[in-house]
Amino acid sequence: MLTDAKVRTAKPRPKPYKIFDANRLYLLITPAGGKLWRWNYAYDGKNKTMVLGAYPNVSLADARPSATTPTPFCAKGAIRPSQRSSGSKPISRHRARPSNAWRANGTRT
């Protein structure tokens, strides 16, 4: 189990590393010194990762209860990552193709 003292004294390394707590909750320490709470969970048979927030803003005491519920911040009115707003365009899985209009008239625009 993590303690607040371990979280406070965690120092950055050349590569990002993780300090694990219970219920697949962990703290990701970045080379720049950022401390991010993340939670691994399974949804529809697939493993997912939810970001709970940065360490000074989200304490260990706040992150633990968030990692025990299937949808940590839905009660606070946050939107799930899988939901899209009604006015957004569908997400394309392919890059936009370049225009071939220049081939029709022989000049580039």
C-alpha cells in the first residue's frame, strides 16, 4: 500500500515509472516531475486506463475511492471518455486523402 510520504518523496527518473497501490491504482511519475494518478480497469473485456488527476490536486485519499467504483467521476457530472457531444463529427480512422483536383486540370492550386 502506498503512503502519502512515499508519494511526496517520489523523485523523477530519466524514464517514466509507476508506483502501485491497491485495486490497480498507480502513480505515474514522469521525467519532468509530474505525478499522475491512473487506474487500470476492464470494460467489455478490454483493459482501459483512466486518468484521475495530478497529485497535488488529487490526493491519495481522494484517488483511492475513485478507483474502487466502475465509473469514478460520473457522480460528479464528468463525461465518460467514450461519450461524444451531440454536435461532434464522427471520428475517422483514416487520414484525409489529398485532393486530386490538380490532376483534372493539370495545375496545382
